[in-house]
Amino acid sequence: MKKFRLELKWAIRFVLASLAWMILEKTVGLHDVHIAKHPIYTNLFAIVAIVIYVLALLDKRKTDFNGKMSWKQGFNSGIVISIIVAVFSPLTQYITSTIITPEYFNNVIAYVVETGKMSQEAAEGYFSLGSYIIQGFFGALTMGIVTSAIVAFFVKKQ
């Protein structure tokens, strides 16, 4: 486990940043009064995610590889971070959905049904804790791996 200590540190920072982002979204009304704008502004978290991966891989390069790191080494480190984030994602989603913003699912279901974007049944199936846990897990893996590949390319140093 000592081998992945740095990745665990950055994965925990990512999880905490995710929870802080959810608190920010809730605070500015993206989970209720401004829910129509939520799909746009929630994607801004990608900037935060990329910054965290850049900082993590720069830290890895400096700390574990004496300032030199291949793309493969960076990519592998990013994959480990992504796996840890994905493992924590059900807990992160549970905290978000039950503590930070327990009314979000009801609000978003009402919004998409009122605007005719989804039927009640489809909305209830899609906007639920179980669905979001699955989406969060696979989203963390997919986006984490893609981000790792790109960031590793830019932070590699021979």
C-alpha cells in the first residue's frame, strides 16, 4: 500500500473537492431555483478535476521519479487515482444525496417532467441514488482514465 500512498492522497483530495463542489452547487441554487442551469455549470468541475490530476502527476514525478517520468508511469499513476476515486464514488454520492442535497432528485425529476424532457417514470429511474452511484462509478473510471492519458502526456519528462 505504501507504493500507492501518493495516489491515495490525491484521490482523497479529489473526493473532498467533489463534495465541496456539490456544496457550492447547492449553495448557489443549482439544485433547486437554478436547476435549469445545472447541466451547464456542473461541467465546470472538469477544470477542477484536471487541475487535481495535473498536480497529482507533477507530485508523482517529483516525489517518486526524481523529476523524470514517462507517459506510461504517469498514466499508470492516474489510473490508480481513478480507481480509488471510483471506489469512493458510491460513498461520495451517498453523502451528496442524503446530507448535502437530499431534495435534488425530487427537484430534478419535477423539472424534467414539467419541461417535457422525460416522463415521470423515466425520470424517476434515471434520477435516483442507485442510478447515480452506477453513473458515478463508471464516470469516475472513464473520465479519470481519459484525463490521466492526456495529463500524463503533458507532464512527462525524460
